[in-house]
Amino acid sequence: MNNSQSHSDNAAPKPSFLVAYASQSGTAAALAQRSAALLHGQLDYQILPLNKVDNEVLSYTRQALFVLSTYGEGEPPDNGMVFAGRYLKGQVTIDLSHLQFSVLALGDKIYQQFCAFGHSVHQGLSRLGAIPLGEPLEACASAGYDSEGLLQQWRQGLKLPQTETQSPVQAKPPELILAKSPDFSEWRLVSRRHLNPGSPGAPVFLLSLGSVDGSIANWQAGDLIEVAFDVYPDNLLNTQVKRKYSIASLPQDGVVELIVRRHINADGSLGIGSGWLTAKAPLDSNISLRICQNPQFHAVEAQSPMILIGSGTGLAGLRAHIKQLEQQGATANWLLFGERSPEHDGFCADEITAWQHADVLSRVDLAFSRDPHNPAYVQDLVLKYADELRLWLQNGAAVYVCGNHLGMAQGVDHALQQIIPAQNYQQLLSLGLYRRDVY
Ligand SMILES: Cc1cc2nc3c(=O)[nH]c(=O)nc-3n(C[C@H](O)[C@H](O)[C@H](O)COP(=O)(O)OP(=O)(O)OC[C@H]3O[C@@H](n4cnc5c(N)ncnc54)[C@H](O)[C@@H]3O)c2cc1C
Ligand SMILES: Cc1cc2nc3c(=O)[nH]c(=O)nc-3n(C[C@H](O)[C@H](O)[C@H](O)COP(=O)(O)O)c2cc1C
């Protein structure tokens, strides 16, 4: 799927309104689509992932909305990193005094640097002379986003240029109009299999969920689900919390499969979402969920070899990709996977062996941190096989990373930056050949 949608072609005037998003797991991207839909018929606009916003785009844009999530510890999502390197380090001298802009900043107050990336972009653009149409509008994920309220606030602060409200450009990508968040629907917990009995880590389960009304939902490898849970704090009014999980299956499997680790709090109580899914929810009970597109982690359009890297529950997102490769008849892909114990944490080992036999995976390397003979993390494999990885990258392979951000994805990222030159790393990012579903 193409991430950028423009209402212009080469002959048409350049769109004066820009909606740019930086999003890791699709929320900001979906909100950008919905805000752009509000402009439909009033303005000529384009929607771009932030990394695609360059000097040329900024030169003809007159008004812009930036919908920006924050990741890591106050950092940009992957599809904002190139932009951040280009415009927020104080090294460029471009004059943006012709540009008015607003920022919708998404984040979560459980992190110290709440909405930090939204604020960095606000400050960086202001430093370059752009004119903010107000302070960044902040929204907190765990408080539950009020998307409609946010969009209304943004619209109120917006000064639509009168002269352009009757734009002659009418090409209408229908998904913009349909881009409302899909509603939650009821699914049934069909099965729950313990994948790592005896593991030194918390238990991990493979769950299958079937649609209650039998309708066939559509998604592709890389997509996520969001599950809504009702909680009753201290017998007060119930509130709903939502948790995201990477989908480990394809629609052709007829079920949404998940790989979920039970989160155990310090006092022994269970995490709200994972506790319900892995322990408390009876088999056959209903689960309310919706499918969330996550283009950031979809397969690259041109079929290039995949280097799939992950640990723990990160196998979920990688498994969906391998199933998709198998279906497409693709061969010669490389899985690097890490867990704790070689005896107890060989998740989905039979499947992995079958994919090797079918040559969907031409290479599999496993790392176990509690292996008494050869303890290693998956990032150690990246360093160990640096020469081969460089060769695969030279041959056009794309890198997919899924799983924990702290510990795994950060470690893999550092290792990758160690084994390839900085300009090749930047190129991987800007060409979209480095894709992550990390949490
Ligand atoms: C894009 C994405 C994909 C994911 N994919 C998977 C997957 O495939 N498999 C998987 O197992 N998990 C996945 N996760 C993680 C998953 O969404 C949950 O975060 C995880 O299951 C723990 O949630 P919980 O409700 O069980 O725990 P929680 O009840 O949220 O507790 C987790 C920890 O957070 C703390 N905490 C919770 N709320 C607050 C608060 N308001 N303030 C301060 N601290 C707080 C708790 O004290 C506890 O230490 C994914 C997350 C994302 C964002
Ligand atoms: C690994 C991880 C790190 C995060 N770090 C921050 C942070 O430093 N500051 C913040 O405000 N929000 C942080 N968040 C919260 C996200 O910004 C928030 O969930 C947002 O809705 C994600 O939007 P997206 O789906 O567009 O990526 C983090 C979320 C994850 C999963």
C-alpha cells in the first residue's frame, strides 16, 4: 500500500495544504486520514508520512497539520526519524515564514517525556520561521483518545484560506471518506495454547479468536488488533481500557491468532489485558476487538527478501509475514529469533522447521539468553552475522523487527547502526526498507 496520497499529479497545482503524520502503530496515521477527510472538497491537500516531507514539499505548502506520536523515550516514530534528522537538529537554514501549522501530539502520560516529539516538531518549525496556529494539542492514549473532540479543536484553530475553498481539484481517494476507525465487534475465544511451559519467563500463549457473526474480516500481515476490556476499579463505575496486539495469522486462517505474554505485576496481580486474555477469559467467551491497519509494518510492495528479527511475543508479527510469504510462494527469507530458554521457549518450533523445509525461510538463527553453553540475545546475532546481513541488504533485502522496544528493538537498532554505514542506515529508513512493530 502506498503511504502517500496526493490530490495532485504532475500537471496539477501543488497542494497548498499538507497533513503529515508520524506513527508507529497506526493511530496517528488513521487520525491524519480522518482530519484530511474533513478538508475534502474545501482544499487541495496531500497526506504524507513525515519522512516524505522535504524542502520541496515545504516550499509550496501554506498550511499544515502534523499528527505526531512519540516513541522510545521521547523519540520520533520510525517514519519521522529522517525528518527529525533533517529539520530538528538546528543545522538547516530554510525559511518557513510562509507556512502556518498546527500539531496534534499523541502520547501517553505513563511515559516521562509526554508528547515530546510533537513538541520538538512544534519548536523546530517555529525556529525555522513557520507560524504556529496555537500550542500543540496533546492527547493521552491511556486516558482514551477523543478523536472527534481533537479534530474539532483543531478545526476551530484553523484559518482556511478563503481563496482556495473552491478548489477545482476533485479527485477523491474513497478511503479518505471511509477512513473512520472501524467499530469494535465481538469475537469468540476459540483456543488458548501455552507455548512455553517450564520457561523461566512469564507464560506465553497462542490464542485463536473467531468472528462471532461469522463475517470474514480483512487484514494483512503487519496489522494489529485493539482489544477493549471493561474494568471496575474499586467497584466504581466501569471504564474501558484498550490494548494492542500484533496479529499472528492471515484472514485465510479463518481466525485472528495472537501470541500474548501474561504480564505479572510486582504484587502478583495480572496485567489488565493480558491477564484477561491468558488466564481469566473462559474459552468460548466473547472478546471485543477491532482490526487496526498498520501500514508501517506491512510488507514492502516490491517483493524483496525479508530479514525478520524479533524476540518473545514479537514472533506474532513475524509469523504473519512468513505465512504471507508462504502464500505468495516466496523463498529465501531469513529469521533471527531470540528467547530465554532453549528447552522451554522454542515457540512454534514445528512451524519454523516446516518453513525451512519449504525454503520460505532459507536461514534461521536462534539466540537463547539462558542457554548455558552459548547465551546470546538476538542483537548479538546481528553483530555475529554482520557480513551476511550486509550482503543481504546490498541485494535489496528489507528488515522487519517485531517485539519489545526496550531491550530487543533498541539493541537490534544499535547493532544495525554498528554494522552498516550511517548513510546506508538513513537510506533504509527513507526507502521504507526498515520496518518495525515494537512496543
Ligand atoms: C503496537 C503494539 C503491539 C503489541 N503487540 C503485542 C503482542 O503481540 N503480544 C503481547 O503480549 N503484547 C503486545 N503488546 C503489549 C500489549 O498491548 C500490552 O501492553 C501488554 O499485554 C500488557 O498489558 P496489560 O493490560 O496486560 O498490563 P497493564 O495492566 O497495562 O500493566 C502493564 C504495566 O504497565 C503499568 N501501567 C499500566 N497502566 C499504567 C498507568 N496508567 N500509569 C502507570 N503505569 C501503568 C502497570 O503497573 C504494569 O507495570 C503490544 C503493544 C503495542 C503498542
Ligand atoms: C514503546 C513505546 C514507547 C512510547 N514512548 C512514549 C513517550 O516517550 N512519550 C509519550 O508521550 N508516549 C509514548 N508512547 C505512547 C504512544 O505515543 C501512544 O501509544 C500513541 O498513541 C501511539 O500512536 P501510533 O499508533 O500512531 O504510533 C510510547 C508507546 C510505545 C509502545
